[in-house]
Amino acid sequence: MPISVHEATGTFHLYNNDLSYIFALVEGYPFQLYYGARVPDEEDFSYLVTECWMPSSVGASAECELVSFEHLSGEYPFVGADDMRPPALDVRTASGCNVLNLVYRGHTVERGKPALEGLPATYVEDPSEADTLTLTLADDVTGLAVDLVYTVFAHEPVIARSARIRNTGTAALTVETALSGTFCPGDDRFELVELAGSWSRERHEVRTPLRPGAQGVYSLRGHSSHQFNPFLALVRPETTEETGEAYGFSLVYSGNHRMLVDVDAYGTTRVAAGINPEGFSWPLAPGEAFQTPEVLGVYSAGGLGAMSRALHRVFRSRLSRGAWRDRLRPILINNWEATYFDFTEDKLVEVARAAADLGIELFVLDDGWFTNRNDDTAGLGDWEVDYAKLPHGLGGLAERINGLGMDFGLWIEPEMVSPGTRMWVEHPEWVLHAPGQPLRPSRHQYVLDLSNPAVVDYLTDRLSAVIGSANISYIKWDMNRSFADVFSQTAGAERQGSVRHAFILGVYELYRRLGERFPQILFESCAGGGGRFDPGMLFYAPQAWTSDDTDAVERLRIQWGTSLAYPLSSMGSHVSAVPNHQVFRQTPLKMRADVAYFGTFGYELDATAFTAEEREAVRAQVVFMKRYRGLIQFGEFYRLRSPFAGRGNECAWMVVGEGAREAIVAYYRVLQEVNAGRRQVRLAGLDPEARYTVREQGVPEGEAALYRRSVSGAELMRIGLNLTDESCGQNFSGRGDFISRIFVLERV
């Protein structure tokens, strides 16, 4: 069992083949001693505890002045311990006092991993896959108890942490900060890696050195946000994709979050993650409990790549769930960029027929199918079919699509409402809005109060009727605005600080209900593109729309950054029309597909507008994706050349299948270079002792073999794949701008 508890010394050691996480009780308080590469288990690690008087420090108690919370790393820092850094827990009594004294009261160790009530979380399918420690702390004065829950996975370098806050006393309490957990990787010789951006440029990799004080990421938008993903990593300055230490931290949550990296005056680094305390409070009556979301800590001694692949495996198979978790995702076509709101049933069928002829498997009807929805200023909330556009309803359209041999999918945006709808008129109290204050629209719409169970009940019934009216196999669930005037008109004054978190719980509950009622449906989450691309959503929808920006060049950065935490099977990636509708760039159809392959793959354009040459190209793309989508969606992903490095003119990555029997390598060059020299890209993940054939996709059969012999895996990984071409800019056989090349490697 990978959890050792040494009662005599009060030491707890969580470990597997890759990592160790050690903490110990000092005077009844748990302090973290080590988190990193695996070390042998010992009875006593007390030499790691600093017990000496430190200038300006405050002792843990009158009897123990030599132990200071400021100079030791508390497992769950609380207000009152004089930790001198932002706390993980802040709870206030009716008198206004928030001083606590949480002391160890006991622990349990169990096989497996318990679920979190009302929240998404990782899971195991067999108890042997993980072990869980629950450490209970309590404050005798307030009656507050805290259960710190740690799960260590047996075969992944991952530890999951969460906390359950319980009121065991006789008086009401108010939780004002309740983070999921803290991790202390030790010294401050790290660089911070975060995923930052905005709409249409989500999750760009940003790497900066740590400095004294606090750094980190956060959201106050009501959703995890385009701006800061709930993920960060700490890496050594010398860490690369495949070498060096990397610590990754990912919060399984879709609402307001905060992930803080704090470097103190003594060079100690602490990572704290959880619900953003800003604007948060949660009343806790006697007998009630509050459950925090889960945060995952990943340790890698094999660079950022190994850290990412561990998260990919866990997210893909032990966070995502349901009928579609392990199934190959269908190749789809979405009508949005083909028609926007201007369509008829016959036009949709015409697009679907052209797509079906090319082998595309799923037709998705996007926005505009319901009453009064001819632009984005009206219609959200009532969810009734517009029979003027669809005279046979969704059921009739689905039948016609199914008759072409295609599945049928539908777009919804259930969390929003437009002015003038019946819902708006009949239930103004269902809109988040402070009475007497100005309404603050975004995209001409307002946020429904999903913290109110009545709203969740209404949406459950209304959407169940819509989905049940047709043979629907796919739902794209959108959410197109951030929160502003957050006030629940149906909650009391004491509950207003709970609204943002309760809203997300309502979203999760709606997903749960619809997922259970329609288990055959593949759900894809979306939030104005990638505004809610987070682990919490993956629990309910195994894939997400990565970004509204579908330009092939922009997607190199977006998909590279996203891959730091998320698997390819979670990334919605489509070939869209040109000029691109976001940046107005014209890129070749080949490059658009070569980028979009590395995700769930589909098309976002009018298939009836293809030339004969484009039809044949798309037909070949669909054949290629069907042949290799299992490898792409479920293989091991390796990043080779970063679009954030240097001038950002090149990018390369690859996917390796089980047993390294086959692999696909992608290389992209944005702009033509002049008088360029020899170019190679070192590959990764292959068997160095095996030999591989290397064939370039899309090149005529007689010219497809890049090498006239098989090549050893060692050569491809240590010398590299030869990508030299005629790129001097003075030869008509040169390739030009926006070049992409795909190579298929097969083990001999």
C-alpha cells in the first residue's frame, strides 16, 4: 500500500514508483516536509523540521515557541496560526472572530478513491489503482473540523487533494476561504509556466522566473475563463520537454479559481489552489459540510512532456467517463460558418448531403434553430423549434440527415436568456441582476441564476423535451458571456456570497441529469470557444471546443498550450473556411487539416462550395483521419518544436501508439525562409532498438518514402527527422508560406 503511516513519529509518506509526498505532525500540527522524486521510506524524517527560534516569528503555542508556522510549510494553513501568507482556510464565527486552532484528531487509510459529492473528480475503476488518506483536524472552540483527503495513484505520478469543512459545533459559521490544497516543492529555483490569453488566443504558454512574493492565475468571471486556465506548472530553469523536473497543478473546477505560487523571504515556494476567495462566502450551519473541488499535483523527472502525458492519461481515462470515453470520435461538419443564422431545412440537408458524400459522419446544427433567433440579440431561454426554418421540426430534420447515413447533432446555450423571451417576461427573478441597478448585457444576453434549483429544474425539463424530440447523438453546449452584476433575486442576503459557486454546482447538476437521461449522446462543452476548457467540464463532456479561432497558424499556439495539460481527445479542432473568419488569413486546405487532425477533427464550412479538387482533398483527409484517429486521440503526445520559441515560425509535434509500433509526426512552417540551411527535428517516444519506415502523407506513392531504407528509432530520436527542403526562395520548386508536412512511421 503506497501510504505509510509511522505512528511513533507522526510521519505520513505517500509514494509510488515516481514520487514521494511526506508530512509529519509537530506538536499536533501537520507540516509538509518533502514533495518530489521517490525516496525510500523511513520511520523518522524529523531532521527536515526546523525547530529553532527565528527572528520576528510567532510560535505555534506558548509551550512550543521553537516551531513557527511561518518557517514550516503547513499542510492546510489557516487564519490564526500566523503563517503570514495567504491562508487555505478562513472561517468566521458569528462574533466576527476568524482565529482557528486546527489540531490533528485522527486519520484513516483506505483502498480506492471516494467520489466528491456534487463535484467532478478523478476516479478509479478498481480499488487497487489508488490509496486514500483522510487526515482529520479540529478546532475545539468553534467546533470546526476539516478532513484533508489525499489520494495517491499507484501507476501515475499524481496526487489528488481536497478538503471537507464540517461544522460539528452548535453555532453557525461562515466559510470565507476554503482552498483545495497546498503543495510545497521546496526551494524557489523554478520558473512558472501558465496558460494565458483571451478570446480567440486561449492558453498560450507563458514562462517566467519565480520571484519573492505571490504570482499565479485566477478568474473572477464566473467561469474558468479564456484569460487564465486553472493550471500551472513549476519547472527548473534547465527543464525541457523531455528532461528535468516539472511539477504540474490542475484544479478540477469550472468557476472562479485562484492558483497562487508564493515565495517567502526564506526562498520557500508554496502552491495553493482552489475556489477564488474574492466574493466568496458559504454559510455553514451546525451539522453542515462544505466540499472543496479537487486539485491534482503531478511530479515529473522527465520534463514537461512526461508531466503532460501523465495528466493526459488521467484526464482521458480517469476523469472523462461515460459511453464516449473510449470511443473513436465522429468526424463532423458544423453549419455555423457555412450559414450562420441564415438557413432553411433544405439548405442544411444540402450541406449534409455534400459532406456525407465525402465520408463525414456527423452533421451538427448550430445556433439559430429556435424561435426568434435570426441573430444573436434574441431567442435564448424558451427553447422552442422555429418551424418557419424547420417545417418538420428537429425530428424531421434528423430523419433526413440520418437517411444520408449521418448522425445528427445540435447546439444549445442553456445558461443564458435574451430579453423579450417568454422566460424573461414570466420569470425576471431567474436572471442574475441586482434590482435597481443597471442591467449589464454581453452579446445581448444575460446570465440565468443556476444557483436556484427551480432554474435547473426548468432547463432539465425543457432541454429533455428538445433532445427527446429527435434522434440526437451529439450536443454542443455553449456559454457565451462572463458574469458582471451577480446577485440572486431568490437567495437571502446571507447566501449572496455563495451564488458564484452554487451556479457552477447548478451547471454540473444540469450536465449530470442530461447525461444520465441521454447516455448515448456525445457532449462537447464550449464557452465562446475556450472560455471553460477545464478539467471540471471533462468529467461531464469528454471534449471541448478549443477556441473560436480556427485559423491554422493561430491554432498551433492554442493547441500547443492546451496540450500542456489536456489530451488530444479533449480538443475540438476543425477545418474552417478561408479567408479565416477570425483573422482573415488564407491558409491552404492541407495546412488547415494537418493542424486539425490533432484533436477530434471536423469541418466548419460549406461543403457545397468545394471545387472538384477540394472535394478530393477533403475525401482523402477524412480517409486519413478514420485510419489514424485511434492513434491520434488515444496515443502518447510529444511536443517537439515550440511555436513560442524564437521567431515562432516553426512547430512540430507527434503522437506515438501503444508499444511504439506506429507514430505520426507533424511539422509546420508559417513563412517561407530565405537561404535556409539543413533542418532536422529530433523525434521522441520511439523504440530506439526498432526500425521504422517513414512515409510522407499526401506525397505521391513513388515519392512518399522519405528514406529509401528503414531507419532506427535511435537515429530518428538522436539525429532527427530530415526536413530539409528547397527553401532558398529562388527556386520555383520551393514550398512557400504556410507549409505543413505529416509523416507516418511504422515499425518494421
